[in-house]
Amino acid sequence: MAISTLKVGAEMKEGFRTEVSCSHNFVIDQPKPAGTDEGPNPMEIFLASLPACICAIGRIIANQRRLPVRGISVKLEGDIDKNFLLGKTEEGRAGFVEIRTYVEIDADMSKEEKEAFLHDVEKRCPIADNMTNTSAIKAVLVE
């Protein structure tokens, strides 16, 4: 097993602004009036990682297998109970209750070939795997 460790940092700033440090630094914020709308919110960042990963893994598999994939387009929808995350109820859960992806594959392949390709992409996509399966999350207080 070849384990790699990815490192990302985040620092809370004024209001809801969070500065993220990684290979390409960016800002996460909340829309107005709560935030200053300087970037996507955390839920959008989380959701965006899935279609981006589907596209990247799709490209990797297409290259490895020399498949005639010209492009992949993914649209995504996620349903979340905002009453729970805002603390208005204790029933339910904080996470998305359902996430739906709509994938278009531009390739000279049959529907069956595209479905098999997409199945392989889903199997190898680390974001999909983390959304489907439980990964250990350990919060360590640094003093």
C-alpha cells in the first residue's frame, strides 16, 4: 500500500472569511448578508470536489486505457437539512442526505461502455469513496 499524506490548512479571518492554504490558496466565505461573498461556501467546496474528481479520474482511466474520451461534464445536486446545521433542530443529521451526479461522457462509446467506464471512475474516485464510506477523522487540539 502506497500511502501519501496531503496537507491543507485553514485560518478563520473576519466574519465568515476563511483563508485556505494548499497548492493553490483560496478563500471560503458565506454569501451576503452573513459573509462578504468573497468565495464559495464550505458546502460548495465539498460538493465541487466530487465532479472535479470524477473528471480527473476519468481522464486518468481514459489515458491509461487509451479510450476515445473527448470530455466529461458533471452536474451535481446535494440536499442538506439547513435547520439541523443552524441548530434549529436536533433531529436529522449535519451532512448531505442525498447527492446526485449527472455525468455526460463525450466519447465514441456505446451506452454500455460509458456506464462501465463511469462505474470504474466511481470505484477509483477518492472523493466518492470518502463520501460513501467512513474515513476516520481525528480532531487534535493544538496548544
